[in-house]
Amino acid sequence: MPTHSEIRALPYSADQMYALVADVAQYPQFIPWISASRVRSVTPEGGHAVMLADLVIGFKMFRERFLSRVTLWEADRKIDTEYVDGPFKHMISKWEFAPAPDGKGGCEVHFSVDFEFRNKLLQGAAGLFFHEAMQRIVRAFETRAEALYGRDGAAISA
């Protein structure tokens, strides 16, 4: 089962990056292979909120919808996603956003994902390009942050 994790230092605040990743409805605008998204519900639960969201992923002839439970820990700037229904045996991803340790602004983004497709053929194909695909997805978030907040993290006026 493919796993991927990385840490990126970015010039954006932890709050800005948290807001960008938490905005699942906008994913089709900038994330490769996501052709549609729908937020079914967002339910407050104590110190966090739980979002149920459908995503449609497509690559060449492959097109699948899956449902995820996204736990939003806004105060802690963490986002946990777990698979509910669709083509996976399992899928878990975690995002953590922390102010840069050097105190000079910006943040560190910690990202990890672990998944396995039910279909052995899809799993084999995913293994061939998995790390490159994960890197492209993380870069897509960085590019989106630059479009929204500018190169230095200052919000761009519309």
C-alpha cells in the first residue's frame, strides 16, 4: 500500500493554509485528477467539525466517486481525512499546519497519506506513479496558495 509524507516550509500563515485545504468544494479548480466535489454536510462536534464530502477522481478511462469524512480541527490547524465509501480498501490523510519554527513568518505544512485500492489492477497502476502524483497534488496546493495570497503570503485583493 502506497504511503507518502512530506513537510513543506511555505511563506503563508498556518491559518491561510488550513483554510485553503479545508475548502474541499474548491478542489476541482486546482487539484489534478479531481473533476468534481460536493460537500454533503458539516457538523460541529465539540472542538472540531466533521465534513462529509464526495470527490470524483478521474484519470484517462478511470473515473470514480468516493465519500470521505473530513475532521476539521480549526483551533489546532489540523485536518484528518478518512475514507467512507468508494473504490478504496482504505484511505487516510493528515494535514498539520504550524507557524514556522524560525519565527520569521510563514508555516510548516505536514502532509501524509496512506491508501489502498480494492481493485488490484488499479492498485498496481497507482503504485507506478503514486509519489509523483502526490508531489503534484502538494504543488497544486502551493500554486493555489500563491494565487490566493501572493508570493509572500499577503492576501491579494480581488
